[in-house]
Amino acid sequence: MSHTITVRDKDIVVECEAGETVLDAMERAGFAIPYSCRKGVCASCEGGLCGGEAQVRGQGHLTGPQEGVKLCQARPLTDIEIAPARIRKVDPVERKVLPGKVRKIQRLAEDVAAIHLRFPIGNRAPFRAGQYLRVMLPDGDSRNYSMANPPQKNDALELHIRHVPGGKFSESILARLAPNDVLEVELPYGEFTLTEAVIPALLVATGTGFAPIRSIIENQVRSGAARPLHLYWGGNGSDDIYMRAAMEALAERHVWFTFTPVVSGADAGWQGRRGFVHEAVLEDYPDMAGLEVYACGAPVMIEAARRDFCAKAGLDPDLFFSDAFVPSGDAEAVPA
């Protein structure tokens, strides 16, 4: 039996098929709401269940009103009313599943590799800068990785993958991956993309959370735009900021781009900024009125940045956008 999804304070009513999630139903109808992992772990999709009942993976049977409901995992049991953090009209999502042949594997740091994939001749997969894909695993599971290349190069892909001890992909598959091997990928996913605003944007990354932000920056270079962007990239040591030289060179060439690397751990040779990356941002921008923020990487950084930027620097919560990098297996969802 299908049910209707009504969006509070909006003239939006969507039909949801039996067993379909709120997120899937909204996408099918041409509406975008925030999400990241799609597996109920990262909390990016959380919104309000204003009325009705839904079964939510990891949260159980919920009856509205409820806050903090994971809309990517919510399956309506009755007609429901929701209050997502944001919603906008978009073209219905068209995803492709394509084989990507490994062109080369590049070691960016001791525990980070760049995988360069090429699609078969004549095949392209359009995406927006900042989005991600799913690598389909042989057992039916999947792993999410952001595209690090600009969308103008959509006949190929660049993925930045960190080795995770015990990681299903990074240990069992990546360790054996070689040129000419093929990975099946599905794309695009995600809403972590720059808005059309022209106000300055702060880009905050930790670790391989730099990948989608690099796509955003390179897209601006190729499109000839000049929106002011300031990238803060944090790592435990200087090796974690694995494309520092490239970003420094980019900052020298473009007046609209500023780059600040930040190291939080012990690194005797580091001469730059130290401390937590979001605190470095606060030091430089104590007043964030009129700014947008895009944060990507560790969930603990994202939550600290969201809290402190809004409470201490006056950032409009609606202008904070994030993509939390969390384990993306199909295990039962747990709180991030």
C-alpha cells in the first residue's frame, strides 16, 4: 500500500510506494533533501516526523511528532508529514552503473591511494562537483567514495581511498587491485555541492574529506568562476595533507582561492598552523554572517564545526553543508 508524504509549510505532496524510503520517494518525485551515506549512520538526512508513523532502520517504529528522524531510512506506515532540514526542486536523479577500468594507482600518502578509473569509450557519467559514487562489491555490498576530479572529466574518475585496518574494500580488494582491473560503480549520489550563491565560502576538510572539495575547487577553475573560496585542510600530521603543494600552487595562481593547512598532532617538522582545524577557522572568522560553510571528513569535526560556528560565530545553520565520512557497509545502522 502506498502512502503520501507531505512537507510541512510547503506545497509538496509525494506518493511513497510500499517499502520505499522517504529519501527515495522524494528523489523519484524530483525533490532533493540533505543526505550523505544513505545507510543511516552519518545523520545528514535527519529531519522531523511531524505526524504519522514510520519504520526507521536503527530507530524503530516512530510516531510523530519526533525530531532527529533519519529520513534515508524512514519507511512510511501511514500517510506522514515531514520537516526536512532543506528541500529544493531538482531534475529527477538519473544514475548509471558502469564498469570502470583501473588506469593507474597513485600513492598519495603512506595510507592514501588515488585510484584512476576510465569508462569504456563513448560512456560518460555526468555528476556535480562534490558528489560521490558507490563501488559495488562482489557480495552485493557497496562502498561510498567521493569523486576527486572535476565534473568536466566525466569519462573518468579519481577516487582517494584511505587504508582502513580490517576494511572490507581497502584491505581485501584495494590491496590486490592492479591496472586493467575493473570496478563496477554507480553514480551520482549526494547533495554536497556548492549553491549558486556568490558569497564567500569556507571549505573545511579532514583527511580524504578533501576529495569532494578538490572536485569543487577544480570545477571552479575550469568554469572560470571567481567565487571566494578559503580551504582549511586538517590532519593529524603533515603527511595527511597529501596534496598540499598542489593547493599552495593553486592559491598562488588564483586570487579567489586561499589555502590554510592545519596539523593537530605531534609533527616536529611542521611550521604552519597547529590545533583542530575548525578552531583555526574560528580564529580567522569570528563573525561568519554572510558566509557559507562546506565541511567534509570526520563526523566529530563536522559536529564540532556546526555547533561552534553557529553558536560562537553567528553562522546561519541553513548555510552549513556537510558530508560526513563514515563506515559505509550494510551492517545495521549505529549512531555516528
